[in-house]
Amino acid sequence: MTSAQTDRFVHDRLPPPEQWPELRYDLPELQQLPAQLNLVHSLFERAAAAGHADRPLFRSDDRTLTYAQARDEVNRLSNVLTLDLGLVPGNRVLLRGGNSVAMALAWLAVVQAGLVAVATMPLLRARELADIMAKAQPSAALCDVTLQDELTTALAAHPATATLPLHVFNTPSPADPLALETRARRQSAQAPPCPTAGTDVALLAFTSGTTGTPKAAVHTHRDVLAACETWPRHVLRATPEDIVMGSPPLAFTFGLGGLLVFPMWAGASVYFPSIPYTPEAMVRLMGQVGATICYTAPTFYRQMAPFAKQHGIGQLRISVSAGEGLPDATRQLWKEASGLEMLDGIGATEMFHIFISAAPADVKRGAIGRVVPGYQARIVDEQGHELPRGTVGRLAVKGPTGCRYLDDVRQANYVQDGWNFPGDAFSQDADGYFIYQARTDDMIITAGYNVAGPEVEAALLQHPAVAECGVVGRPDDERGMIVVAYVVLKPGEPADAVQTKALQDHVKHTLAPYKYPRDVVFVHQLPRTETGKLQRFALRKLATESTKPP
């Protein structure tokens, strides 16, 4: 196969071959993927071949685009990127936007043009954006006009990015000469897709990891199309009549798959709201737009339950839960309110999407599900030996997708002997169902968001009142886990409610707001080893027991 990406930045920074996961294509449909393929071209061609060109693809309060209309818009934007901006295949393009038609079109155009999409969470602050740009070294940035302040700050703060071209979209002024939409109107609706190889890179998906230092998971055109042939085909089973909605950001692979790639693969349509979702708004809009599939985290379903009971759920037939562990109490609460059995699943940014799941008809209480067709999974000990059924151990996975970090020594931790280790402790019962136990690292998953304890610690230590701190997660019925900070104050600093709020506000202004500690515990000292290393396991034990250290 011939690569079309002349900018080899990402290809040259992939892990050495001996650290790659074993990629398996055991299903017949996976073996039929061509060597030369462009993900976006393949999705549009699939829709056209199935007669879906005139069916709606994107829906919003302002406009509806059919597959044919969306393809024209993507072609125009692709021409802007290549002809107007002069970008070449393999260049990285930073994308910053919420879930909108404009953001979806921009992502599709970037990938169709053979560029590498680097989508970022809307809530990220300037420092976090700067870390991502330092890693990805983008050639251009495309940003929703309402989110440009933090990005502008990040660009200006670093000489290497100060001259990075920034182009806005979703502008209220259609005459703005710098807006992507204005440039696109001057371009042809015809654009040949970049003749990418299946192994050419489509996206970098950033995940913070346990240290807070960003990790970039590399996914190719073939990876994403292969993912469509696994969980969506065999478990979700969406149809062209489905209307999909949900809350996970398109910058999160859970949202990218569920709210863009997988609906296109099925010939379905996606609704993007004009206002941020609240639990009540999501339930009301569900009925108004006729949504049939919903994606969100367990916390949101729990909050939606009373409104679902009050207003009904319209035509909803599938509710997908992922992003964090699904407590059985939440599953039963939603089922009682909606009449629907939750479709649960576990995936990973490094694997692109879900690899263990169960369709509603196959649910077993207390378990997430069984391995998705196309993947293999087993429970192993620290040496990688498979454990007997019913024994708790490390989850190991392999399939048509797998972890390849961009220039990161942590690759050797995630991939061992060809297996991917997502960092979760599981057991497996006699029927092959996987039962989630806990994370095996320091990641805190709260309301579907990943928060690295050390990153919050670093933010707190910037506050003048803080001498030392340790941050861990504590189990919580509403959010799955909450962020708890154990803080040693400097002499003379008051340990009161005012101080607590000051520290919480400081973190909110330094990092994405969802990372702030919902509980701040003031202590005289932190548990450390003889060499001074913080014993987070001791803090986790304290947090779980809801007690304070002496």
C-alpha cells in the first residue's frame, strides 16, 4: 500500500514495531477492508451506494443537511484546507469546538483531505491546549468562534505557536472574510479525496494518563473503519431510520464514534443541540426530535431518570452507557423510569471505542457484557498468565484496533506481548461475562470524564496557601467517583470553608472545570514512604472509608 501523507511527523514518531499491539482481523468483514482507503470517502460512498444520499445526516435547530449536502460542504472545506491554506497530507490540524454541525463538517474535511485531526475538549484551558500543541505540533487550528479565547491565550504564550494560523467557524457574521464558512462558499463542491493508505493516520486522540502529561493515541483510517465493523455491526445494530443524540464531545472517541462515524456507517442521522444539554433538556429534546439512540454517561442517565418518568422518552429505543462504570442501581433506576435496558460497554481512547459490551437482550446484572466480536479479552496476572474464571486480575485485550502512542515511553506499559492493557481490574464468570472491579492506576473517572490526580495536585500547588497535597478518587453514587484533595496548608493559612472555595475556584480557573476537587480535606501531613514518595493507595483507602488521617 502507498502512503499519501508526505508530512511524516506522526509516522516517524510511532512506537517501534516490537511495542505495537497485535492487530487481528478475524471477522470476514474485517478481512475485506482494502489496503488503500480514505475513511470519510468510504463512509460517504457507503451511504450513496445504499441510496441514502437524500436522507438527513445532520440535524440541528437551525438546519438539516442530507448526506449529499454534507458531502458538498465537506468537499468545499477540504478545498479550503488544501488549496486556500496550502496544507499537505499528514499535517496536523487542531480542532476546537462543541458538538455542532460545523464541528462535524470540519472534522470530516480534515480527515478527507489526508490531514490528521487533533480534536480538543471544549472545556480545556490554555495551559492544557498548549501541552497538546507542543506534542502534536499542528500546522493550523480550526476553532469555534465562541471558544477561541483560551486557544488565543495558549497560542500567544508560546513562541513556537504564536504564528500558528487560526481560523474560526460557526461565526454569527456570514461576511467574516476569515471564517471557514466564508472561504468555503468560494470553493467548488467537488474535491477528490486524498488517496490515503489504510495505515495512514486519521486522528490523534489525546488522553491525560495518570501523570497528567498528555498522551496522544494514534488511529489510522483503517482503525476507525474496522471499529465500525465490530461493536456497531454486532451489538448496537443501528439502522438508517435511527436519529442519534448524546452528550459526549466529538473530541472524545466515545463521542466521535457514537455521534459521527457510527451513524454515518449505518446511514442514520445525528441531532446536535443549539444549547448545552441538561438532564431535563435532553429528555425533552429526545421527544421533540424523535431520537431513537442516546449516548451519555451513567451519571447523566441517573439525573435524567426523574424527567424521563415525568415526560416520557418518545421513540427512544437504545440508551448507550459508557465512559465510566455503570452502577447497577443506576441501570435499574433508568430501566424503571424509561422501560429500557441499558446498553453498557467499556472502551478506551487507545482502542478507539467499545470492546466489551452486551445488547439489552443479553444483559446480565452486575456485568458489563462479553467481548465484542472481532476482539479477544482475558484476565491475567502481573506476569500476563491467564487466570481462572472468577479471579480478579488485569484486563488484556486485542483486536483490529490497539494502542500506538505518539512518541511516548508509556507505550511499553499499555502494550505487552501484543496485548493492550487498558488499566482496569476485572473478573470473568463462567458464561464469559466481564465484571468490572476498579481502575488499576491513579485515574479518576468522574461523571464520564477522566481526571489525573497528579494534574490536579500540580494545579493546587500553584496556590500560595498550599504546602502539599494529594488527590485521589472516592466512590460516589451520583458521579461514579469524585475528586478529593488532601491538602497541607502553609503556616498561618486558615483551614475553613472560605479556603476550600478559594482552592476549588483556583483549580477551575487553571484546569477544565470538571477536574476541581469536590471535597477538600485539610490535614497536617500526608502519608509518604521513607524516600518521600506520596502513598496514594493510603489516601484512596482513607477516601473510601470517608475518614481523615490523624
